[in-house]
Amino acid sequence: MFTKLSKCPFKQPIIKVWGKFYRPLRKSCSYGDMNLEYEYSGHCELPLPWNGTVLKIKSDVEKKTGFEYNFVLLNFYESGHAKIGAHKDDEPSLDQSVDIATLSLGACRDMIFSKKGCKSVRQELEAGSLLLMHDQKEGTHAIPPQPCVKEPRISLTFRRVWSSLQQSLDEMERDYSIPPCKRLR
């Protein structure tokens, strides 16, 4: 499975962190339902149509978690030098009622969870491990550099993303105090 996924069309997006633009060491690509887009760190991710391999993994993850997902972001870490800094997955386009599921393949890497006023927790993410994350408003998580790790890692992060139409309806309700209508969710 890792070999098949490593052939996905990974790219290094330009992202904005703390007001500066840069290309991270990790590469990414995404798959999802039609007409979705996911914006993070000033980068708009337009998903490719689901392929057979990713669709099978999605189905397995949905069975294990009990959640339905419509988008997956794949991150490719070529070695332990590739990282992702502390962040929250709290973008307005995410359905916060659905836990984010992260499947790890390849090299074992650490993830650090932090919450204000609490001691940070380090969790090893082994190949084949599935991590569920909720409460993205309070804490942060990160994949720190681990230069001793020489092997690559791929993470598949499954999410439920609102369509542009649903986001527009939500903004209208919020901005104009329109009473909630029958939602498309």
C-alpha cells in the first residue's frame, strides 16, 4: 500500500505561517468529493477524484471510526527532517463535529500534542496506526523533526469538509442573523 501511495502526485505547496510564505519539506496531495476545496495556511487544496487505493483505505477508516469522510490530505515526509509545526486543524471549512482520522504508513514518527496550561504529550505513530483527533479549538499538534529517521512516512488525514455552498449559507446565517434554515448537512 505504501508503494502505491508513494506514487501519488505529491507537490510542495507554498504556505503562509506567521505572516511569511515558504515551502515546507513535506509534500502533499489530496483526494475528495467533487466541488470541495480545503484552505489552510493561505493555500487552497483542490482534491483529485478518489482513486481505488485511497477509496478502499477511506472505507476501512470509516468502518473503524464510525465517521463519514469526504476529503483526505496525504502528507509525504521523505525523512525525519520533514516536519509540520504546532497547529490546529480548525479551519472554517471543516466540520468540527467529525473527528479527524490520521492513518500513518512507513516510518514511525512522533506527534506532540499541546494544550495551554497542560504538559505536552508525545505519541509515537507507528506504521498502520490510526489516530482520532477532536477538540481542534483548544490544543495543537505537531510532527517534530527527527533527523535520526531515514525512512519516508505517509500520513492520510481524513476530514469532513463543507462544500462552498454550505459555507456560503453558514456565512449568510451568521452575517445577517438569518434564522437557521434546513441545513444541507
